[in-house]
Amino acid sequence: MLSLVKHAGDTAAFIQRLEHLIRNPPENSRVICFPSDISAYILEHYNVSNRPKKPAKIRSYARDMQSKTFGLTGDTIKFGWDGFLKDGQNRFSASVQSGCEFTTHVVF
């Protein structure tokens, strides 16, 4: 079952819910809307040992987020068995750069 987790202005509650999902991975993906402040938090706390960021891709994603053309696709944000971010750092970086939220599938 898919579920949309919204921020609703309560950053602490959102982070608590996200951390619960990371510690207790569901069997299938969740559709989550990530605001830029949460994107910054994830990059600071969960982006360990990822490959180098791709500045051109980040700029492209940021432009799409600002113009509201960054849509929901089958691409997923991935958190690994160790709880750290495995895929999505460029999308989170674009969210921070643009100051915009984005919605995506997330697998844990």
C-alpha cells in the first residue's frame, strides 16, 4: 500500500515519522513530499559515503522544482539496510538549492 506523508509544518513530527520508516522498513515504497528543510536535514544526517554530487544535474532538478515541472516518476529515493541514504542526494540537494519541495517514491 502506498502512502503520502506530508510535512504539515511540523518538522519534528515529520523527522520522527521518517526515522521510524528507516528503522522499520515497510515492504513497499512510500510516496513522500519532502520540503527543502527536511531535504537539508537528510543530507546532513543520512548522506554518508555517497558518490560525488553532480552539480549540473542538481541545477537542472532545481530549475524543474522551481517551475513546478519536477513530477512524480518511478525513480526512488533509497535508504539502505544501515539506515543511510543510498540514492537521492542530487534530488535533495536540488530541493535545498531551489527552496522547493518535491514528491517521490521512497524505499527503505
